[in-house]
Amino acid sequence: MSFEVFICHKTLSADYLAEGLREALLERDIKAFVANKDIPTKYRHTEKWSEFRNQAILGCQTFVMLVTWNFENSQEITEEIKLARQYGRELMIFRWKKRKPDISINLDGEVLHLQEYQQIPFSNLGELVNSFFDNYTKLEKERMSELPIKIRRNVKREAKPDVTPLIYYQITQSIRNTNLKRSLPDVGFNIRNWNSYPLKAKVQARVILAGVDLGLVKGSRRMGKYLGYYDGRTTWNLNPYIQFFGHFSLPQEFSKKPNESLTIEVKVAVEDLNGQKFEYLPVCWTYMKDINDWFYEPTGDC
């Protein structure tokens, strides 16, 4: 499942705030992750709980911290903040008004001083929601308003980065900004360019059913033209920060063995405007029938 916002909070002192903010964001078609709401209860106190949480942080754009009582002393919160900083997520810090701003968090050897960051004080859920939208809107405007100018001025300088461009993609059953899910054989695929310059991408999605490689997802013909979005034959034009929500159907062989193990291997290659090419390592997603969702495997040997 893809989330735009991750809400980091202390369960005992901020659960109702996190859930209230989550509902307010859903009304604006912004998908926000709250652990107690978005991770199945049966996975609590298991490794899968952490896997769900980690993938939500990896996929989000904005990491929201609700700093209430005892926030800085939670080991769980410490782990979430470490991941958010590792992935370079945008931080939004909302502080309960009765708390002083000089709060420090020990991140296993490194101390994060929150007073060095912008803190937005609030005293109730209404203030929190209103402050979020005021500041989130500013972030969106800052990110998007100057894009055409940046692209025109910096395309030659930025189109050849020193490191591999940052993109995010996933196999998912979730349907954009809703609580609905797709049903197999329909499978969703989301991809976003996180860079300030455009990229071209080619995607290959390989289906593995009961250990048997069924090959790449086949394309189709549209108005006499073959389009192979998932077999690497059609180019995706990824403009800056834009997310695409695609989907495809599993091969007919799936209907004969719907209860067998199902894995999809994805390989993505991108190219900048200077023609420099980058290939990402292949990774896999394994289907979890009980919750109609996918588990991310950090390997292509599935």
C-alpha cells in the first residue's frame, strides 16, 4: 500500500491525534499511514509489523512527528526517525504546546536536537489539522511552483547527476487514495520520480507462479500500436515528482492455479535527458492472500 504521509507518534499520548489527522487527510485524498490503523492486528509484535512500517516510511514523501509527552523516549519512534532521515524524507514537526521546544532524541550515538528544526505548536486536534494543511500546502507550492523554471534552467546541469536518480516504485493492490483494493488477476504498479529533472524509464515485470517463470507481462495493441508497459518495450516519461498509478493482468495460467505461491519480479531502467542510463537491481514482491497485499523482497532471486 502506498502512503504520501507517515505519522510518527506516541501511542499512549497521541493515538487519537494521529487517527484524527489521518481521517482529515483522507478527506483531501492524501493517504496517511498510522500503524495501529494500517497494519493488520495479527501482525502486532511480529517481524511483519516492522516490515509494514518500514515500507510505509520508504514509500512516503512526508514524515510527520507528533511530539507529545514522552515522545523522545520511545524506542519505536527512534527507529522510525532513523529510517526517515536515512531515506531523506521531509520532516514536519508538530509539538504539543505545553512541551518546551528544547527536545533531544538519542539516535544510537547521534543526538537529534528538535529545537534546530521548525516546530509547529498545537493544543488540540483542530489546531493540528489546520496547521498541517497550512504548512503542507506551502511545502507543495515550494516543491512544484518553480519546477518549469528549474527544468528549463538546470536540465543540462541536473540531467546528469553524480548518483543514480531517486525513484520509487511498488507492486500493490491498493487503489489510489481510497480504502479499496484490486482483486487478482488485476495487479497495480505505482512509480514516482523524486528528482527535480525528468527521466525516461522502462519497466519489466516478470510473473513467477508456483516456482515457474511465466515470463514478462505481455503488452497489448492500442489503435494498431503495440504498448508493452511492463515488458520493457514502452518508455514511461517520468516528469519531476509526478506519480503514475498503473495496473496489469496476470497471465491466464494464474486462473488454473489461483492458490499457488505468486511472486512478481520488477526491474527498472532509467535514462536522463543527456542519455545517461541507470539500471536498478531486480527486486520481488510476494503475494499475501490473507490480506490481499504484497510483501517486498529485497532480492531478485525469488
